[in-house]
Amino acid sequence: MENYNRLVIEIYKKCFADYKNGSNIDENLLSEAQNKLNFAIDGAKINNEPTNELEVLRNDINYLKYELI
């Protein structure tokens, strides 16, 4: 199973580094992460597994994408 916590942490680090350097934040990276998390949530729902943690991570990515950009 993929470590989605690590994925979100790495994206936060990259976004903050880009912001600090005055670079544009990579919206494609955020969209890809959203897609991965959406697929993971769908898979968890299909398998009747909890989705709370995945939804929190998706909300973190949404915050970066829609609040900081």
C-alpha cells in the first residue's frame, strides 16, 4: 500500500520551498495527488474500509491548491 502521508508531506515541502524561492507552485503535482487520493478513497469505499484519514489528506492537498495558489 502506498504511503499517502509521506506523499502529502513531500508535496507540502515542495510547495513551501517553491513559495520561499518565489517560484510558481506546481499545480500539476497537486492535481496528480488529488487524483491518487480520490482513487484511494474510492478503493477504500469499494472494499468497505475507513476513508477518514485519506479524506483528511485530500483536504490538505485541496488547501494547498485552492487557498495558497
